[in-house]
Amino acid sequence: MKKIVLTAVLWSIAISVSFAQAESQASNGSVYSRIGVGYPVETANTSAGSMGILGVSYNDIPIGNLSNPAHWGSTIYGLGSGGLNIQSFSAEQNGNTATSSNFSVNNFQLQFPIIREKLGISGSFTPLTRSNFSAVQNNTRFVSRGSTQDTLQYRIKNEGTGGSNRAELGIGWQINKNIAIGYAASAVFLSQDNYYSAIFNSGSYRPINYRFETSGIGFGNRVGTLINLPSLFSEEDELSIGLTVDLPVTINATKKQVSEAIVQAPDPINLGDGEVKMPMKMTGGISYRPSNLTLIAVEGLYQDWSNYSNDFSSTQGNANFVNRYKVGVGMQYYPYRSGSDKFLSYFKYRFGGSYDTGHLRLRGNRINTLKFSLGLGIRSPSSNSSVDLGLEYGFRGTNSSNLVKEQIWGVSLTLNLTEIMFFRPKLQ
């Protein structure tokens, strides 16, 4: 129980850190996170993400799973998990390059069995979209001063942080050995800051600094199901089919303008209330275990971004929001289950790749993403706890139509703490 309590404390700290990111300007992420409420973030844990999949049909019992509520019904252990992610972005536009990095807190989850392998619950906090960018534009303007004309050079810098996050509580029910279902209710929080500053080369003009603050809350629901077909082609194999649906969420939000200089107007200025409508999402996949050593999975998602709307439309720029499709293929190998005592046999190995059409169309171009991933699971020698490491490399965007193409490097780490709960072993 001490490990679970420790994870709960870390989980609370992570929530505070995640909200605090809205006030931090220490790092930057994808330039495309500037549009809307940020770039979508997957809820897959590191073990699934390092295979390039979502985790909707794949379940590793000693590891918490957020991708499908139906997985919670098969819970045996009390589970606590939390992770960190570091990404590096190398952006290229018209022969110019810029590099930035982003550190973020990933999913934090507590998962418990109510009735072992029958009924389980989960509580979690996870990001849904993330906005973290910095853009600089240099301008020149000619200013008339009576009969003379001055050349005024100035720079406008736009930085943004924040995004949307979900606090969720749900339940999963393992109806029988073949079918499981799950449901989760959530509160979705929007917290997004957009900073603007203008610096002039002439001392006759005072720098201008202000920011837009957008915040709000909405309520979400999602359901999931999982079908397991053991001994399909042999006595050891198993086929799993998973499906989830996230219903649309309407966030009631408020936008304010805050000046960081002395002005002759109320500060902050309330710019009004509005709605941000987040799209419906469907995920599905198939996982096949030929034996207890290997797993092969194919999973995908559909997200209805064409129905996304934002009453504060100034954050959308000239982008068109389009329906998003993503597919991932991956494999996992567990050599330790073979009984080998070689050093390299003590780890879990994963690899895969994914292609994401993206949810944006800019100047007629889809902003798609191609990624390749590797993963390593490090098992505890004395328990079912583990540490999962993931490495990803990919590309996003295009150089066409004066757009930005990004190279992405990412490293993720998840700590999985496990203990047996609600189970009393028989006396020997």
C-alpha cells in the first residue's frame, strides 16, 4: 500500500505541475500547437506508445491502462503509474532551421480491483491537447513626422502555453472470459495563455506586453469494450479486439486580456464568455498473441475535428480543422517468459510505427505525422513493478506553401508500481 500512497502523492504533484505549465515559458514544442487549443496528445502509456499503438486492444496486467475502460475489469493488482516525456523539435522553413525542446508530465493513474479479475476502478489525470510554442516576426514600418519620414523597425513575439487536461474516474466490468465493458466520466479543464510582446528599435516607443488568458471546464463521457478470443488457432494463442468511443465535450470558457504595463483601462479586461466544442473520438484495434512471448497489434483512431468549434476564433488563425485518422502497427517480445537466465532476457522489447493524418489543413496541405518507436521494459527483480522507456523519431508537416516541417525526437519514461490488493493468499 505504501507504493500506492506514494504514487497518489506524485499524482497530486503532477496535477499541480501540469497546471503550472500554463505559466511557464521555459521550453517550446511543435509550432503547430499554436492553433486552436493545442496539438492532440495520446493517452497511451509508454508500453503501448513505444509500439506505435494506442493500447485499446492491448493490455499488460501489471501495467495501468488508460486507453480502454474495459481493461479495468481484469485488474488483479492495485496499480499506480506516472510518466514524464521530453521532446526535441527541429523546424525547417525556407532553408532556415530552429530547434526547441519540451518537457512535460504525462498520464498519472491509480487503478484498483474491487472484485479481483471481475470489477475494477480507475482514477487518472491526463493531457488531451498541449499548446507550447514561440514565434517571432520582424517588421518595418514607415512613420511620417511632418515633412520627414522615419523608418521604424520592431519585433513581435508570440508565445503560448497550456492546453486541455482531463481528470477522470471510471469502472470496468469483466462480464465473462470473453467480454468486458467499461465507462468513465471526466471533467475537462481548459487553461491556455497567449503572450504578445512588441519591442521597438527606437527609444521613442515603449515596449508593449500583454497576454490572453482562456480558461474553462466541461464534462466528458467515454465507453469501451474488449472481446478476448483465447485458444483461437492453438492452445496458447489469444486474439483481442478493443473499441472505445469518447463523446464530444463542450467547455464553457472565459477569455481575458491582461496587460503587463500601466494602461488607462481596467486590467484584466474580460473579453466575454464562449464555448469550445471538442470533437468525438473513436479508437479500435486488434492484438494477437501467438504465444505468451510475443504480441502483434494493429490499432487506429478517428477524430471528428471537422465539428470542432471555438467561439474565440482568433486562436484558430487561417487553419481548417479536418477529420483526423491515425493507424499504428507494433510488436512486443517478452523473452523472460521463456525461462532463459541470460541478461538480455530479463527485459521487455517493443517496436512499431504510426501514421497520423493530423487535424489541420493549412494552405491546402494536411499536417501529417510519421513516427517510428522503440521501447524497453525493465522489470523489478522482487515484484511485478517495472519501468518503461520509450524512444521515438518522426516527421510532421511539410515545406510546401511556405509551411514548417519538423523533425521530432522523443524520450518517455513511465514508472509502474504494482502490489496485490483485495487478495488474501491461502495458508500453506
